[in-house]
Amino acid sequence: MSAPAPSMFTPAATELIQQLGLRKGRANLEEFAATLEELAAADRDVVVVTSDSRGSGKLGPFGQRFPRQIVEVGIAEQNLVGVTAGLAACGKRAFGVSPACFLTIRALEQIKNDVCYSNVPATVVGISAGVSYGALGSTHHSLHDFAALRAIHNISVVAPADNAEARAAVRAAAASDRPVYLRFGKAAMYDLPVTGAFELGRARVLRPGNDMAFIATGETVIHCLLAAAKLAENGVQARVVSMHAVKPLDVDAVLAAGRECGAIVTAEEHSVHGGLGEAVAAVLMQAGVHSKLSIRGIPDEDTVTGSQADIFRHYGLTMEGLAETASRLLDGALTA
């Protein structure tokens, strides 16, 4: 029997989760599969294409229930995207599912040409994203997908932060007439505060505050929410923004944070190059909004190997690390 995965949260963070009344849900990946089943039951044009990833994508039940709505291409990501694009061009609501690390590198040309340049309403789904594969190492980490896809015209890049965002994002992708990239991790997610109806590309402010702001995406958002709660113990009121869409970025939310808050910390399970942080910085600089800013993600180095929890702790993407970053930035002890 394998050892259980280490917790993403320290005892202090777990206590804050309980104080905030956050309920533990399931992995966004599982929420994706369940939502896709609901969509497929109502519409036979909803189809999914997999690259030997039916199991890791939690799509086994989908395949058993809808055998005529699933296509297996084997370990061939380029073919996966090509088939997905072809089905979308024929009127299907097509989802191509594969591990994010392979999908967005091996099939980048097909995503660019067959999906985006051809402007078909296909959804490419990167599963086990970021450092979800943990100890399998850099070959299986996807720390580049935001950067690669942000540079390609005509695709939305989405990383939901909880099950509600995941469900809404899948439904929005199915209804979209444009290409969408969805990024899902493996960890069970906590339900975050409800802030109104989900709108693709519109950020959610999960906690108000003007002393500083956290702007985060995907699986780092919960850690920022906890960091904000920890900072509040010392009188610092931190805004927490869930930026589920790295592209299109919610420019209004970024500028509001820059103009109204004393500093900004961005957090992402991605390289510090080309992701959310640099997108936020570009928006601020081009608008002439000068804010203290710290971009937190995976630095440009040989990435450490370990569980997702180990890697988050090593790079300060936890409640404790993010709160310390915010405090040092506000004190002027941190300049980048």
C-alpha cells in the first residue's frame, strides 16, 4: 500500500480553513468529468477525445455510459488535437483531454494551427497540470502552458480555483464559439466564497481589502485566501482575487488592485516567466500604475522534485510563504 500524499496545509492553515468554514470538495479534474457527463447526457454532440488518458482523466464512467461519444487515439497528442479540431469543425462540442505537460508541448503546433488559427470551437483540456505529478519530476510538470498559450492568438486560458469555477468553466467552454484551454490539477479543492455568477474572463474578489492584494489562479488561490486571513491577525486587510482566466485577463480587476491597494502579490503554479504575474505586471506598467509587486511561482531553475505539497512549500506558495512575502513587500524589505 502506498503512503498517503502529504497534506498541502500545515496544522495552522488547517485550523484557519476550519475557522473560515471552507468545505473540502473533490479534485477539479473529477468535477470536469462529472460535468462533462451531464452535458453529454443532454447533447449527443458532446464528445471527448483521449490519449490513453481515460483513467487519469476520470473519464472511465463517461466511456462506459457514452461509448459512441468518446474517441481513444492512444499516446499521440498531435493526433488528439487534430481529431478534436476536426470534430469541432463538424459541429461537435469536442473536448481533447491529455496530461498538460505533453498536450501543450507535443501538440502546440496543432493547437496553434488546427484549433486557434482555424478558429474551431474546440476545448483542449490539460489534466494533472502544474506540479500535480510531483515526484515524477520536470518531464511531467507543466510550468510552461500559460506562457506558450498566452502567445497564441484566439484561445482562452483558464485555471479554475474550486469546484464551482470548474463546473462553470466546463459549461462555458461547451457553449463557447471559440477555442478554450482548461487546466485542471489532481488535488481535492476547497469551496471558496461565493461571489455571484461566474463569467468567463471576469475575476472573483473572494475577500475585500485595500492594504495589499493577492491575485492568484488555480490551485494557489486557497493558499492566498489563507494568507490573507493570517495577515488579518496583524491588522493587514488583504484583497484576494481569483483570476481563473490568465487570458483574457480581467484588466479592470488588476487595475483596481493596483490603484486601490498598497502592494500586489501574484501566485501561480507555473514558471514566473510568461504566466499570470508577468501579465499583471504588463497591465500595470502600460497603464502607468506603479504598485509594489512580487511575482510568486516556480523560478527559472532546475525544479525540485517531490510531492505537490513539497514543491509548494519549497517555493513559498503556501499560506506561510505568501503571508511572509506580503509582509516583506509592505515593509519595503522585498523589491521583487
